[in-house]
Amino acid sequence: MKPDLLKTLKKKILVCDGAMGTQLQAHGLGPGEPPDLWNIAHPQVIRQIHRSYLDAGADIILTNTFGASRFKLAYFDLEERTAEINMAAARLARAEAGEEHFVFGDIGPTGRLVAPLGPDPLENFYQVFKEQAQALAEGGVDAIIIETMLALDEAKAAVLAVKENIRLPLIALMKFEKGRTSDDYHTVMGVSIPQAIKDLAQAGADILGSNCVSGVNTATAIIKRMRPLTDKPLMAEPNAGVPRLISGETIYDEGPDEMEAGIDDLIAAGANIIGGCCGTTPEHIQRIVRRVQEYQTNI
Ligand SMILES: [Zn+2]
């Protein structure tokens, strides 16, 4: 039987997978194509990507459902297929992960602003997140991860929707950036680290942290600031550096070597789960696994 996630984290650091989007593009996902539909249209590709991260040594894989909320799918007129897409994605990940590895059901931001900034009241966000999380749970995930959140009201609605309706561990991550003039980190919507930690923990998140930040050293700086603020496990998923647009293509330039070199500091800062976000590859994950294993045999 699979060990309990939160108990496991008391004993060891876990490694999560790397980017899904980058891998999908490498497999031919076109610009403007809904990546979440590939769970149904190209299930073998999704399984292959999951497999590549498991082979790299990841303990955890994320479902290909970052954009599979009803609000996000509505951009592609796919909103009526929300449950189907999320369930399919969860089953694909579960099939590849077996019972030895963890599957986290992935929930991203909706791309909409809560009223009065946008047309939808907070209650609609709650329902949208509840629907997605329930479908992921039904498909067999071990935990729900809410990622790349920028707005605190949306992030809290997501945490509450999961916590009040699904009995699974819950991870909530926000995307922080360093201010241009200060040494402080905020989301683009102006949420500070202490505010995020306090509010998301209060709403019921079991694991906190940050993802989609520019490189491993930025992730370390953020985790360092979070660690004194909470006893909960912390998770970090840095991007492979800072994205640069070169002749219409997004390039990430933090290679596996550079990422590996920063992992000891990220562990020392207090990270309990380490994975990769945009631009990371199975090779990045393989190197993270190597550092984490080395650290664990030395403690
Ligand atoms: Zn990212």
C-alpha cells in the first residue's frame, strides 16, 4: 500500500516531476491548442511524458490538468467536458504511476479576476474548483495541488473548495517575483509571502510553497522566507531560469547542471518537495533526484 504523503514528508524529501507544457510542445502541441484535451486526444503521449519523469526518479507526478477548470476550458468551448477531461487525466497518471508513486491532481488559475474586477463572484470560482477537484479525486489522485496562483481571493477559494469537499492532502503554491527595487517578493497581484502563508494555511492547505519562479536560487530565497512562518511542509518548483523570447520561441536557460548546483541550498532553506516548473525536463529532475538522494544518505 502507498505510504501516507504527510507522514512520508516527516521522514524524507520527495521529488516531483518537471514541466508538462514544454514536453507537450516537444511532442507537437501547437500554439493555441488546449493541452488538457491531449489527455483524451493523445493519451499515449501523456503517459509517455509521465513515464519519462518516473524513469528520471520522480516520486510524484502531476496530472495534465493545469488548464482544465471549467473557466479555462471555456476558452476552447470545452467546458462541458470538464469532468471527463479531469477524470481521464487522473486515470492516465495513475496508470503510469502505479501504487508506488504519488499522483497530484493539478489545478491552475482560471485566468479570470474575481468580481468586481471580473464578471464572476467568488462563489462561482469556488464551484469551478470544486468541480475540477472532485473529478480529479474520482479519477484516483492522491492529493490536489493548486499552483501558480497570483490572486489571494482566487487561491483561497480554491483551497476552501478542495478542503470542504474532498478528503485528500492539499498543496497550495503561489508564484512570487522579486520586486524591482526591494528585496521583497510578491505575486503580480501584490500578495506578499507572509500574507499567502497565513491565509492559505488558515483556509486549510496542508503543504505550502511556490512554483513558476525564475530559477532555483529564486526558489531558495522564497523558501527561506517561508520557513520561519510555518511548520507545514514546503514545496518548490522553480522554472529553468528566466524565460527569454528568441525569434518567437521561449527559451529557458537554466540547464540541469545549474539547477543541480542550487539544490543543496534549496534543501537547506527548508524545502520538503522539490520539482520543476516551466522549461524543466526529465534531465533536470534526474539531477534533482541525485542531489536529494545524496543529501538523504548523508543525514
Ligand atoms: Zn511555470
